[in-house]
Amino acid sequence: MMRRLGLLAVCLTFPLTASAGPEEEAQAVFNSFLTAFSAADFERVLGLFAPDALVWGTGMRDLATTPEPVRQYFSGGAEGVEPNRFRASTLGPASALVLSDDAVLVSGIWQIQRAVDGTPTVAELRISIAVVKRGDRWLIAQFHNSLRPAP
């Protein structure tokens, strides 16, 4: 009986649950960004960014260093996207580089499908993000997106 109680105490002290590591957490943020962007859920997109994130959107002339230009960009501001006009999808797996338990770089290729003057067009884009753990949340601290050059 004492042996069973000892085993139970060990199991309760060290639960047998699998937790995601930094790479998986960062990949989940990357996938959440694509999903939210495709759904035109820009509040959810913005919620993935740290308040002090550095953002270079594809059409941005200047680097965003505060939340307001990021909000304008993703919610259809002067240099931003127009809601419900875009659909995003990945073209292949993203690559991740774990810098530490709290910082991961993720780079990948994705495409945006949209209508231009009624004609469907596809743009291939390169994306690089730095995902950092702040408290118990993983957030995008740096975002760069640019057109992928033609072959």
C-alpha cells in the first residue's frame, strides 16, 4: 500500500503531459497569423504582436515600431490591406531557428490570393518573424514580409 502511495505521489509531482517546445510554440504563432489573416480577423492578427514589435509589411514605406501603424496596416489603413480581399496559404513548411527557450526565428513562403480589377491574382511572399515568450504568451516581436522574386 505504501508503495502505491509513493508511486501516486511521484505521478502527481511529475505529470506525464507533453508540452510543446519553443519551436512548436513559434510555429503555432506563425500558423495562427496565417489563419487569422485569411479570415480577415485583424483583431486576432494584432493580438499576436507584441506592443513593441518591429513590423515591415509588404506595402509599408516606414518601419512600424508602435501598435498604431501595425493596426492601420492590417486593418486597411492607407498603406494596408483591404479587409476580406485577401486569402493566404502556405507554399511549404516554414523553417524555425531556436535561439533560446524564449526566442525563435521563423521564415517561410506563403501566398496571397486576391482579385485585382476582378481578375484573380496570386502573390508569393517571403515572411520572417521573431517570436518571443513574454510571460506565458508567445508573441511576434519582429515581422518582415516581402514579395518573392520571380525565378
